[in-house]
Amino acid sequence: DIQMTQSPSSLSASVGDRVTITCRASQSISSYLNWYQQKPGKAPKLLIYAASSLQSGVPSRFSGSGSGTDFTLTISSLQPEDFATYYCQQSYSTLRAFGGGTKVEIK
Amino acid sequence: QVQLVQSGSELKKPGASVKVSCKASGYTFTSYAMNWVRQAPGQGLEWMGWINTNTGNPTYAQGFTGRFVFSLDTSVSTAYLQISSLKAEDTAVYYCARDRSSGWYNWFDPWGQGTLVTVSS
């Protein structure tokens, strides 16, 4: 099975900061990588699919990059509403594993 | 609009069973697979598996075989998750999520609002 590892598991940042979250797959998954945002008490929400395609309605400060085993989610200028937990997910295999999550907290 | 609405919270005793529903609206139910995802308290997302809404064929992730059953009632555009012989460690929020695709790429969108299942004596 493909394992997904995110880093860091948590980070503290200030409004306006550039934030980068990484996700590593245990084997090459091409560009079959999605990113989700989850706020406390809410269902996850799709941000990025196919590694770099921005879901409709998602602000352009979110971007995704990478292919193969290493991927990045970048928030170019952190906004108050972006404090949340972010998950990557592979869709290369039919066993759609998630990463462990990265919690973005207010500094 | 496309929407998934799940059944309400459940409080069950160990050894009991529970059935969570996920009602879809705003699209053709049988055109998209449905996934189930578990989130234990304070933990991350764990993919449980998916069900082909056209054929009814389920696929279960490792760790979710035996006590977990996915089913459908296509006449009411609803997917179900049944968990039997409940244990305390089954306490979690359970989400359904529609499988979307473009070419060979797949992702989950939208998600249901989640159903909290609490197992306690």
C-alpha cells in the first residue's frame, strides 16, 4: 500500500506569512495527489486536485506543486480563515490513503 | 446544488450495531462512486473504502473488513455504512464523500457533514 507522510505535523505562522506544507509518497504517484482543508468541527474541503489544479472557488493564494513522490501545498499570504488542518491524499492507487495532516496555528 | 446529507449522531453500547446514511442530491447518484472516511477524536482522516454505486460492489481498506458493510438504496439515492459488534475504538466521526474524476484523476467532492458515532456503556 502507498503511504503518505506530511511534514511538519503542525506549524505556527502569522497572518501574511508564506506557508509551505510538504507531502511525500512511499512510491511514485505521478501527479495523483489531492489537498484538503479541514476546520474544527467541519467536513474536509477540496483545495487542489491532480497536484496543482485549483478547485473552483478556492482562493488563488493556495497552490500545489510536485510530482512523483514529493509534493507541496503553498499558501502565499496566510489569511485568518486559513488556520486549519491540511491533508494530502493520493489517488494513484484505488486505496486512497491520506497523509497524517498538518495543523496550521496562529503565532 | 450537489449535496450529501448524513444521518444524525448515534450513541451505542459496545456490541451493538449502527447504520449511518448518506443521502445524495443534485446529481445522478449512480454516476459517481461513494467513499467512506473515518476520523477518530483528535485524529486524522482514515479512508475506509468505497462502493460502486452502479454495481453495488464495495471495496474495503485494510482494517475495515468484517464488521463494516457498505450498501446502497439507489431508489432514494442513499449510501449506507453499517458497523456491527461496536467497540469503544469505533467512536469517531464518519464521513461519506463523492468520488469525482477528470481523466485518470480522482478526488473527493463534496463531503457529507459527518456523523458522530459514540460507543460507550
